[in-house]
Amino acid sequence: MKKRVSRVWEWGIERLIQIAGILGIILVILIFFFLLRNSLPILRDFALADLLAGREWRPVREPPRFGMLPLILGSLYVTAGALVISIPLGVATAIFIAEIAPPRAREILKPAVELIAAVPSVVLGFIGLMVVGPWFARSFDDIPVGSFAALGSIMLAFMALPTIVSICEDALYSVPRALVNSSLALGATRWQTITRALLPAARSGLIAACLLGLGRAIGETMTVLMVTGNAAVIPRGLMGFLRPVRTLTATIAAEMGEAAQRSEHFFALFTIGLLLFVITFAVNTIADLIIRRSEKDIA
Amino acid sequence: MATDRIILAALALTLIATVVALAGCPQPPVEEPPVIDMPREPTGERPAGGGEGETIKVIGSTTVLPIATAWAKAYAEVAPDVSVNVAGGGSGSGIEALINGTADIGDASRAIKDSEMERARAAGVEPVEHVIAYDGIAAVVHPSNPASQLTLQQLSDIYSGQVTQWSEVGVDGVGEITVVGRDASSGTYGSWEELVVQAEDDTREYTVAMLQMQSNETVRSTVASTPGAIGYIGLGYLDDTVRTVPVVPLDGGDAVAPTEATVADGSYPISRELYMYTRGRPTGIIRAFLDWGMSEAGQKLVAEEGFVPVD
């Protein structure tokens, strides 16, 4: 009798988890169609090429121009900068935590890195806007104003770190210990073991971690809205990093309040949302595929 | 087996959702606002506020926000049984909230647009305008900037991107101009565009290089930390972290600094009216609140917040 109750109970729990999982999938699909539906009026009236390659974003002018190129490039600059900073730092931190740090240091480091994820983005934005940005502007002649693309990158790198570190760590742990031990046994130094045995074996997992970090960075809104200056200029060359830019996400956040419901501007902002959705979806899917491959590799 | 059935059901659900979503496509979809919608009568002119519980909701312009907040605070002592909830969000949000019924009073630092009026009427709402204060928008620069004055034309050139170096407007030793302004959801953005950027030429528009900040405070702090910057903020936000530049009006004459006196007598060229909008003629507690705001006590608070009282 008791056994039966527990079996029914177990069956119930299983179904519940299953439903929760399926619900997640349905929600994503619904969000996609919601975005698509609200983007259609714009996609119908403007050529896709004009939207994606248009050089001017002037949504409240008559006639409005919805050129998203400056916004796309703005997001690209800020995200690329963030990855350049966070990937080496994140991978190195993960290696240190997983391989080198003594157990006690690991016990402190791991939660500390994870704690970064708990800092609200608006707080980071405020620090960037009030402290870090003005300091850069004072200290470097090439930076005219304390709101610029690279500042967004620095702040985003900080936010993407926990994602990158955690997943890199998992990837390193999933490398069979026998591989590491045999490398050491063959007389390789610790450095040689890490660079020639451990990292190649965990390669796919590391790439996936970086892609998920990318997904995290490109979708972040509040911080970039506050620290990148929001000037919808097309960034040029390396100097573009030291000038204000405007990202896709910041545009939605800054303008949704003013856009009259069901106006062209309103739909155009949804089109940006759709674009972001497609980008993040693609990045996450690729990351997922790579993770699966890495699991297969190891198995 | 059970698993298969559940997956099948999920697929079916998704399919239905898809069909529903696509079916709505030909017409512009009607999205309910993401805020809690208060019940409203289709004819508008509902007895605003009366009998709804004694709460007045005020939403809108961040420029009007200090006045609305000061009024709400002081009014709590005048009428303890009425609570006034104040929120910012921008002039556009305020009027939007008025139309969809989330707000009893919509604050705006610009007059309602024709397009907003049309949508309000389509929703059965007749917005009524109340001028509650005057405001001047000041051009501000870094304290170290030596500019003694700028003409309205020069400001227009700067903000439309015709001019990018301080030397081109006769100010030496500062270098490149960093143009700072507000984002498009701000009434100040619209007022500055109309009064300055398009002062002479309606076809001019803001330079894309303008930094768009979310509030008067962030404009001020950015200008205060940037030697080459110029920005604009409401009179009530001036302090000594930035320097105010007197402006020469279009028709020439002396440069005028923005003060309560020059805004009140109209000699400062960049000034505007601040508004509160109600649904129909206000009645009940909303009317009492606005009447009190326009009284001597309310207008004294307007002056204390750094704006210019009406009359």
C-alpha cells in the first residue's frame, strides 16, 4: 500500500516537471509570435534591407526613419568589447578555481564569483555613470565624455563573468581525471597539462560558455542604457569604442515610454525586439549544440 | 504512453496559439496596455475620481514631477483622507496613462499632440488642459567653459550638428563640443527641439551625435564631468555644478539669463508652459486638488521647486 502511494506520488511529480518544461517551450514560442505579430506592420511597410542597413534612426520625425544599422553596430561594439575582456578573464578564473586553487580558496572564490551575478544591473550602471565614466573622461584625453561604448563593455564583462566562469568550470570538471593524471604521470608540467590536455578536451564546453556569455551581454539593457550615452551614431574603427553609441536594447528601454501604442514607432521597437530574440536564440542554440557535442566527445 | 499524450497536447496547444496569433495579423493588433486597466465608461467624462476610493493617480513628465510630488506631500495635510500617488515616466507616458485610465491626471511638459488627442477621443476621453506653471530650459556648460553667451542660432547649429567645435561659436580652448540632451520620451526633448533646434528652420533635426540621457539630473552630472559638453535642463535643476549660458534671442539684443523673472516676463526665449491633463472637466477630489495647486499655497511650492508660478 505504502509503495503504491509513493509510486503515484512519484508519477505526479514527474508529470509536473514535464509540464513545467513543456510550458517553458510553449512560452518561448508564444513570445516569438507575439513579437512577430507586433513587428508585421513595420515589416510590411519597410523593406527589410532598409531597416537593417538604414543609417538613421529617427523614429519621431515626419516621415520616420527606422534605420537600425547604428543600433546593431552599437550592440556589436559593446558586446565584442565585453567578450574581449570577459573571455580571457573568465576562462582563466575557471581554470584557477577548477585546477589550481587549494580547496579552501576554491570554497571562497566560487561563491564570490557567483555573487557578482546578484549585483543588480542598475547598480552597476549607476557606478559606471557616476564614478567609472567620469574617471575615464578625466584621465584620458581621447575620451571626451564619460559615456562611451567601451565603458559599457567593461560593465557588461563584469556581468557576463559569472556565466562564463560557472560553465567553463563545469566543462573542466567533466574532463575525465584519468586524462589529467596520465598527462602528469608522463612528466608534463602543470602548465603543459592544462594547455595541452585539459583545455583541448574541454574545448567545446569552453566555446559554449563564451557563447552563453555573449547571449547574456547582448541582451543586457539597464547598464548599457545608463553608461553608453545613447547617441545613435555609427561607430567607426577602434576610436568607436571611445565614443558614445546606442544599443538595440537601450533603444527599446528608452523609447517604449513615449511611443504611442500601435504607432509605427511602437511596432518598430517590437521589430528591434524580434531582432534581438532571433540573435539570442541563434547564439543559445549554437551554444547548446556545442555543449551536446562536447558531451558526446567525452562519452 | 502518458508522455506521448502530453507532448501531443502541448503540440496541439502551440498550433492553436500559432493560428490565433497569425489570424490577428491583417489588422493592427490590439494590445492591452501592460498596466492595470481601471474600468472606464466608453463615453468618457466619467465623474473623475469621485467614489473610486480617495486616491488620485498622477503620472507623467519628469520635469513636472518635483511640482506634483511637492503638491502631493503638502496636500496630505490639507486633505488627509485623499492620497495622491505620483509617478514619472515622461510626458508621453502621462498622456498615455490618462487615455487608458491608469492615471487621473497626466503631467506633461509639452502640449498634447494632435495624434494623442485623436487617440484619446477614439477611446472616449476628452483631455482637458491645465497650465500649472512656467518653466525655462537653460543651456548649461562645464564650469570651466568660458562661453559668456550664445545666440539661439548658435544653439540651433550646435544641436543640429552644423557646428562641432567650440571655436566655431567663438569659444576658444575647449575643443570639440559634446552635445548632451534628453531621450525622446522627455517633454524637454520635444520643447528644446521646437524652441531651439527648429527656431528658424522647421526642417532641422537633432544631431544623431547627441547623447540622450534619461533625466535632468543625468544631463547635469554628465555636463558637470565633461569639459567640452553642453546640455539643457529645466530651471528647477540648476545648481553650481554647471554653468548657465545666457541666450541671445532670435531678434538680437542682449543675452538673457534664465531666471524666474525673465521666464515670467517672457524675455528668456526658451520657456514653456507645464501642464496637467484631466479626463474631461475635473470634478470631485481631482478638482479640489487642482484648485488647491493653483491657489497661493500650491503656487508657492511651484516657486520653491525652482519653477515660475502662474500669475
